[in-house]
Amino acid sequence: MSNASRITLLALLFILIVSPAFAFPQRIISTMPSITETLFALGLGDRVVGVTTNCDYPPEAKKKEKVGQMVMNLEKIVSLKPDLIIMLQDAQQYDIWRLKGRGLPVVTINPHSVSDVMDSIKYIGSITGVTYEAQSLVNRLNYRLDRIGYLTKGRVPKSAFVMVGYRPLVTTGKSTFVNDIITRAGFQNSMQGGGEYPQVNFEELYRMNPDIVIIPVGLVSSYEVINDAKLSRLTAVTSGKILWIDPDIFFRPGPRIVDAVEEISGFLFQ
């Protein structure tokens, strides 16, 4: 080995051993709000150079450069010179194909359950060099989940109907992480069949006769629900068993889904 090669090898070893941060991505782009929330929760906010216009949590995320909304702005992404772009597999297949086609450094996650979310957090931690922080975050989140599991253990689960769409009436099926949130909170999803987000008619809803109805804030007003001739026939509506929940903690597969589990679980004891 030549002296020049030895010097180069020693320099690389110095970077990897003495300054390991250099071996990990320093310019990260997030293409989903849940991914942005995860990056900030891991203390990686300073390395994030681009987010979508929908990335509004934490507030610091709003100050980052915007790379698109539903469709990614390829030119903007290239201009930011990222060394890591994290995307959501099922939701962004077209953009993943576009970005990879340009040789950009894309990795994907694909959570379908609460456990998948925890695995995604650890995966993001491993590829960004914050493995310890990721495991610590997951441990804290799992501790909160275990506590809920202890409180709800042995209780007969009540049924919950999640309203995803109002007109037409759309709910969430059993193959979504939203269903997992409900289950971990001590409830049973009223919708046992169908696809991920099936449309239902009111006759089906009446047969379900859910104990509570979960409605994302902003989907429909309380006035509309109470005064809807069809919805007002539900016992859960007439008895006030409606849980209005922040859609961001409910539908984003990131660290705050545990907030959703806790909030729904609290409704179990009312």
C-alpha cells in the first residue's frame, strides 16, 4: 500500500471512529408529516432541510423549505442537495419511482400498525445515527402503551365507529393502524369487514350500534351530527358518546399516535 493510500485510509478511519456523525446523513428531506414528526422527536430537526406544506408539527417544521404537498417538487428537492429522503411506501409509490429514477437517496417506511410505527422510528434512528435516541423514544412510548394495556386488561371491549367520511359515510377497516389504535385503547372496531376505508350505509351502522362514535375534528360540526336525522338515531349520538379527536394524532403514523391511544382509552372510563 502506498503512503498516499495509507493516509487516505487513516483519514477515513478517523472520520468513522472519532467523528461518526460524518458517516450519517446531514441533509434530510421528509415527504410526510408523520416522518417529519418522527425526525424532530429524534432530535434531528437541525438536519432536516425540506418538508411538505402539510408538515406543521412541531411548529419549527413550518420554517423548513417546502418540497411539495401531494406531489413532490422534483426540482426543489434536487436543489436542496439531500443525502437522505424518507418516504411512505404505500402512499407515495409514484414519487418514489420519480425520485429514485433521478438517482436520489430515497428510503421508505411502511407502517400498518402501532408496532410498525415503533419499528419505523428505530429504522429511521439507525440510518441517521441516533439509534440510542430512537430506542429511548420507543421505550417511552411503549411504557405508555403498556400502562394503557394494564388499565384496560380484563375489561369487555366496547365498540367504536370511526367516521372518516361524512357524506358519504366512510369508516376504517381492520387492516389499518387506526384499527390498531382503537384496539390498544380498549375498544373494538365496529367495522369487522370491508377494506381499509370502506363506505357504509346507515342500515349497516344501525346494526353495528356502536357504543361510541369517533369523529376527527374538522370533518363535520357537532351541530350537523346532532341534527342529522339519520345519525341522531344512533344511541351513541343521543347519549353524547361522541369523541372528537385531533386528526393529526389519529391519522399520522408517527410518535403522537400514542397520544391518540391515551385519549381514546380515557373515553372508555366515562
